[in-house]
Amino acid sequence: MYRLLEKVNYPSDIKDFSIEELKELCAEIRNYMVECCATNPGHLGSSLGAVELIVGLHYLYDTPSDNIVFDVGHQAYAHKILTGRKELFRLNRKKDGISGFTKRDESEYDVFGAGHSSTSISAALGLAKAAEFDGSGRKTVALIGDGALSGGLAFEGLNNAGSSKTDILVIINDNNISIDRNIGAIHEHLLRLTTDPTYNKIKKHIWDRLGDGAIRKFMQKFVVSTKSNIVSASGGALFEAMGFRYFGPIDGNDIAQVTDTLRRLKDLKGPRILHTITTKGKGYAPAEEDQTIWHAPGMFDPVTGKRIIPSRPGISRYQDVFGEVLLELARQDSRIVGVTPAMASGCGMNILAKEMPERFFDVGIEEEHAVTFSAGLAAGGMKPFCNIYSSFSQRAYDQIIHDVALQHLPVVLCFDRSGLVGEDGATHHGVFDIAAYRAIPGTIIAAPKDETELKNLMYTASRTVTGPFIIRYPRGYGEGKDWREAGFSILEPGRSEKILDGKDVAVIAAGPVANRAAEAGAEYRDKTGKSPLIYNIRYIKPLDEDMMQEIFDRCDSIITIEDGCLAGGLYGEIAEYAAAHGRLIRIKGIGVPDRFISQGSQSELRKECLLDREDILDTIAKEMQEVRKKGQKVLESQN
């Protein structure tokens, strides 16, 4: 099944392959990806489409000495398989396995990490400049695709690279636009002409003979203008105007054309762009037919393509709760609109899009724009719900402060995938949002403990918001609440919920982990007859000061629990409040420690961070014991 692939461990092993052997290798890599991803899910579609580009790059470039910089990393599976991680790929995205994205400390071939999008061109420009400084002659290629070119950072990189005259090749992996066959021959002719070594040698000789005078400038302007008009049908004029030489488009799934083109472009100088057309899901029929689903399909039968969808009857995913509630709120209020940066199906906003397309805005992979666009909608009297994955919201931090909070604009920011997201790993964990955003004046931050609370927080935000209103909730399934039958209720900002009465030790929990705290507290009470005081804080900001006063009056110890970073998060907030009010009280935090957490299942990672019921119970028991010891010492000292 893998006649060639079994012999390939590193790029050096394919250097002497014929084109026919490379074609066969590409097919084997695809089969291997499908086989592995069928039982160990990953981002399949994008990587299937990029196989020939990656094989061609490793075939012609001297990696890892030469630099290949990936964008997003969704498309890098063939790269991992070719660079010493073929067997490890079976543990892709697993705990203690390899990352689903490029990662510098995983392999010397991963020259730059890529989990979020639109970073490749800026990073590649930096690497290319570094190569200029050390005189190594290293080549640098940025491979950008999967919509990443729409991100603002990509255009910032293009703008700088185009004016720098640095030796850099940017490959656009375009898997959305077809090539019109009527003009295919013209494009191929232009491609072969402009990449031909003899043509480029003569061109350089002519420019050198013309010198730096007015005649040369006039001729260069004329040539650029003429060439831009010719290639403008494929979008080349834009890149030429930014200072790049544009080549293509070519068929990025034709290994012969890919290798021939790369060979011609490799030794050209200056900033160049190669436009390639690929098919997302290439070579696997189900993935080609439904590219959205097969971007990350989960488990499936590799022979039939039938997806194996985990079933939890009667339990909704948080993204579905968000989507259905948003639609219901939009039916009630004509000013409510939905905004998302290319995550419509992932966050559930496709539900609104289907019924009310005129009130749905997918702005592409542009988080900064999504927030400021939402701010503009709010300034115009609308009520935008802007849904961004928590880790992606980091890119819009300035916009949230400058464009929303500073102007007191009513934008509801729904942070899906907050907390530990699982197999996507460190680049995607939404663990920094509490710490990042609670310092912003006038911002409300809420964390629902279940589906019904998410529904009511969205309703509250739609009725009471006067500035940024953040609702953070996790990836995956809820608690199994019958939220559809529950009526809407206003949950007053700054009011928490007592979920277990008790004393001595107070537990303050944010989000669904409050349910695990309640379970652990009830189990401790049943075993010992004593009960900790447990609160679902509900609103991290503003803080419930009545709750804090009750805790100070009845408890000697506080445990904070959050699916987020301890540093600056809920733990930091409670510690700051106690210090500011002169309260000497023991405070222990359970949450994400001060380090980056790698990939693994959500349950494995929560266990690692002591966020499961058993570890919370153990922490409660230890704290209750410490309080009793302290009380005994006080009694002994009094006696």
C-alpha cells in the first residue's frame, strides 16, 4: 500500500525520485493521511489539497537549511510525514504525541510555529532578512492558504515584503477559485516565459546596460504597466502594485507543473508570488464533495467516507445553544445582528444565516475588523453579537479597548472555545480571556455554568448592555439542561449564585466547572456532614461584593476554580479584592498554571490542571482540614 512512503523518512530520501515516483508518493501520502485521520481526527481537507505543493518544496529546496513557513498549519500534515514524523503522525494531536500544527520545539523542519492564521508572510520576511544578515544564502518560502490571505496581518506582511526587495517566495494555496480553461494557455505561456532563466538573464542584462537614468525608469514603468494589464485577469496586478513579481496561476495539484515552476522560480531574486490553484480534500471523494465538513470531519470510515459522529442524546453543544438563542433574540428585536470572522458553522451562527441572511455578517479571518465593524454597527443603533473563538480574540484586543470599551458601545462579545479546547493544543486554548479583559474599564465578563445560563446571559446582554459584554463558554457539550423549554430571565450583572450552603471554606467557581465543584462539595458533605460554601460566580466582572462579604464573615479559606489561567484571572481578582479590603484569608487557586498546555483531550487536560471533580474534592478536603487545624491551634493558644 505504501511502496514508496515506507522508504521515505526525510526529504533527502525523495531527491532522486522521478516525476512519476513523486506522483505515486503524493497518492500514498494522501492514503496514509486518510487512514490515520479516520481513527485519530484532524484537519484533513486542507492537508489533502496541499500535498503536491509540500512534496515539491521538499523535493527542490534544501530543508531544513532552507525555510518553509506555513500559515495556519492546517495544511502541513504532508510536511510532518516527510520530516521524520511519519510514525508519530499516528499520534497527531494526542496527549504526549505531536502537535496538529507546526511547532518549533517539535522539529528543526518547523522553522516557525503556526496555529493561528495570516502570520506566514511576516515571519518569512523576518527569516529572509536574517538570511541576508548572516550571508547563508538560505531560501525562504511562505505557504499561505485556507483563507489566511484575508487576514490583515497577511497584507501588512505583503506591503513590507514588496517594498523590501528581499529574496522571498510567497505561495498562495488558493483552494476556492477555479481556473478558466479559456485563458489557461495564456497563463501557462506567461508563466513559462517569466520564469525562464534565459529570459531573466537577458532582462537583467538590459536593465544593467540602461543604467539608473530616466530611460531605464521609463522602460521599467512601461513593462510593469503592460505586464500588469496582462496578468490582471488572475489578480496579479494587485501583487505587482505591491512590489511583487506575480506568477501563475498554476495547477497546485499537478506535481510536474509544481516542480517545474518551483525550479524556475527558486533562483530568481526579490519578492515573488506564485499563485496555485488546489482542491481542498483532493484525492478523497467525500472531502472534495463537502469541503466545509471535511475541513475537520472527526472520525470516519476511510472506505465509505461515512462519518462516525459521537452521540450524546438530549445534550446540546454550547455552539448550538448560542446559534438557536441568537436566532430567537433576533426574531424579537430587529436591531440584533450576528458577526463572525469565518467561524459561522463552528460557532453556530449559520443558524441565523440560514433564516436571516441579511442580518448575518461573515467578515472572513479578520478578528480586528469584526470587532470594529461591530462597534460601527452599535454606534449606528444596532445590537451586534460578535462571536469569536476565545484564543482568536487576542488579535482584536486593541479594538475591544479602543473601539468598543472606550466609546461605551453595546457590543456583545461571545467567546466560544474558552478554556481548554483539547486536541488543537496551546495555540487554541482559550485560557487568557479573563486575565486579558477584566482590566478593561466598563466591561462585563460572564461565564455561564450551563446551557440555560448561557441562554439567559445572552438575553440579559441584549436587554441591558451599555458597553462591551463578554460571555465566555467552552467547546463541546453542555450539562444536559432542558434549556429550550426554559423561559428568558434577566441575570443581574454583578450577582452570583449560591449553589451549596456551608462555612469554613468558600469555593468560587466560574463556568461549567461550578457544576463539578457542586458535585464535589455535595460528596464531601455526604461523607463528613460538613459542607463548604460554594458559589457559581456567574459574573467575573463586576464582582459580587455581597458574596465576598458573606465569605469573609463565614470562612477562613477560599478556593477559586476557573477553566483559564490563574495568573491575572479569577484567582487574581479574588486575591486582589481581599488585599484591597485588608482581609487576611487563605486563598488557593485551581486553574491553568503559568505554562502553556499542550494538546490532549479536554478531559485529560482538565485532569492535568486539577479541574475534574475528583481533584476538586481532594482540594476541598485538604482545605477543610487546614481550617480545622488552624481552629485547633487557636483554641490551644487561648487555653
